[in-house]
Amino acid sequence: MAAYEFDVLVVGGGPAGLSAAAAAAKGGASVAVVERAQSIAETVRTSGVTSLQVIRDFGVPSSLYNPIRRWEVISPGFELVLDAPEPEACVLDVRGFYRHLAHKAASLGVEIFLGAGVNRASYEDGKNAMRITATSHHGALSFLGKVVVDASGFSTIVGRSLGLAKGWERFGVGAEYEAYVENLDIESLTLMVGQKYSPAGYAWIFPTAENRARIGVGIGRPESCADPLAQLKSLLIERPGPLMKLGRICPLETHLGAVPSQGPREKTVSDRIILVGDSAGHLNPLLLEGIRFATRFGKMAGEAASKAIERSGTSRAGLGSYETSWKGEVWRDFQTGLEVQREWLKMSDREWDEELKVFDALPANEIFEILKCQFPIRKLLGLVAMHSELARTRTFSAILRHKTKSLASA
């Protein structure tokens, strides 16, 4: 068995893991990324929509994303169009973006082990370290580290191996085609809601480049047992709503995946281990997008790991600043978002039509904040004061109910 030793072991070569690895290396730690696939981003499991500002802040080349200026949210009987004066979001070249992060990590001295599937993690108490074992085509591998960052995604392989985390009870499953599309507005993305599109979730059209888009369907579990790929194929045959306008569609790739939808884990740190990204449930509960959280909180995780090692304090207390920081940024909004998510998953086609009609009176930037799972209470109360009908919507009823409950328990 080949054996290696590093300060920080990162399990998973996605945006959370690569961001954590780069930050830890920048902090002076020796770092290894252990990735199951044979290449970074070998399999695409995300549709790649994220905040444009976050991507720019990360210094990502403009060739790796497509800015989005217009959002269309379409129900069976209504079309809500949100035009932004400047692009708010972008659709990433997912492979290019992940490999950009990998190159950045490697340039900082991070070692990346490809084709190495982690199967076990354990404490080495006598050495004040963690051991992970992996299998590869070249045989078994053993890694010893002072801190392990579990960025393995939906599987949370390290956290579950150590009993820190359980499997997800609520999650979304998705299927999409990356396809040639004959008629495509490259600056506009489309979300489709209602039973016609998804029995518990939404469908999407996300343009990546001229005549190229990701067209997909997400379905919530346990609300529905429908097969997302079968639903996607059905949509491309029947072509309801905006799909009819696309003209010829020729699938080039199929992407399948699952993401947690039950909100972030309450415990994401223990002695010598940190959970981040999908492993920690760091996703917007409304749209289940997580790249902006994966990169930001991955950076936090790497910084916390390197600082803890420098201070010889890799216990839960020594790593706790990471959990305090990410919770301070998103915990309350994510809990409110979960309340809204539960309402959205129960809505009928007629209720979606009525919901979007009311939202049509709001400025686009206010709706963007809600879709991004940001709920500043004073601003929301001001909107309700100006548009009394908002209080009757399922979305605002859920937001106000949760905010009231939170204030009462504070």
C-alpha cells in the first residue's frame, strides 16, 4: 500500500474541495486533494448557474462564463420576466471552471490524486492525525493528515464513515442535456414551474454559449418518485411553453446528479474534520444552487484548517471559527428558505400562476434577492406595505411566518 502524509487532506475535487485546498496551501499547509474520478470535472453534476459577482471576485476568466441579464419564470398560465440593468448571474463552463480552480490549487503546491476513491476514514489518536484509505487502479492508497476536509459532495463519505453525518433524507435528483439549440437568447435563462414541467421542483433552460444550452429537470425526494431523465425526455417530445420556441434541439451530453435539499447540517466540524459544500448542505434551498457557497465556504474551511495546524489546535474548538463564520452568513436565511421551499413543493399549477402574477408588480432586484435566498426583514415588510397582496402569497406567508417565529424565540 502506497502511503502519503500531508497537513491537510481534501476529499473531493469539486469547487468546495479545490477552494479549500488552495486556501490551506496559501496558509502554509501541505495539501493533498483525493478525487475519485480520473480527471477533474470528468462528470458534470451541476447546471452551473451562480452569482456573477462571486465569479468575478474569484478572478475567473470571462471565457469561462456566460453573463445572464434576463430571467424568465414560467408557470403553465403565466410568464414572469425579470430584466436586470446589469447581469446578476452567469452560467459557467463547469469543466473549465473546475479545472481553473484545480490549476490555481496546483500552482500553490497542492498535490492532486486522481482516480482514488476514498472508502474509509479513521482517527489516529496516537499521532493526533486522521487516516483515509482509498483504492485506485494502481492499488490501495493510505493518507495521513492533521485535518481532513470532506468535500466529497452528496455522499459525505468521510463524515458518514466517522459517524459525524447521516445520509440525506430530503434531496433533489436532476437530469439535463447539454445540447445544441437552434433558437436561443444567450442572455436569458428560463425556470419552468408547475406539474407540467416537474412534479416537485422545476425545469430549466440555461444558455452557455451561442446555440448551446443546458436543458434539465429537477425533482424533489421524497415528494415525488418520478424519474427526472424520463421527465426530461417527455418534455423534449411534448415541447410545452418556452421549449417550443427553441427549434431544433440536439443533445450532446447527459448530466445526472443528486443534491441535498434539507438545508445545512447543524454540525460541520469535529476533531480534525471539516464538512463543506454539498457534504455540509451548503445550497440555496430554493434553487438548490451551491457553487457560490462551495467556493466561499471552501476558502473559509481551508483557512481555518491551516490556522488550526499552525496553532496546534485541530480539535473541534480549534476549527470552530469556520462553522461560526458560515452560519453567521447564511444559517437564518437558509432556514427561512426551507420554509418557502416546503410551500413551493405543495403548490398547484393554478397557485403558481397566481403567485407569479402578484410577483409581477415587484422590481426585478427584489425578486432576485428572494431567489438568491436573501430575506432582509425590513425591506420585505416595506414591500408588503406597498403591495398588500404579497401577504397572501405562499412565498411571503412562509417568509413572514418564519421570521415571526424566529423573533418570538429570540
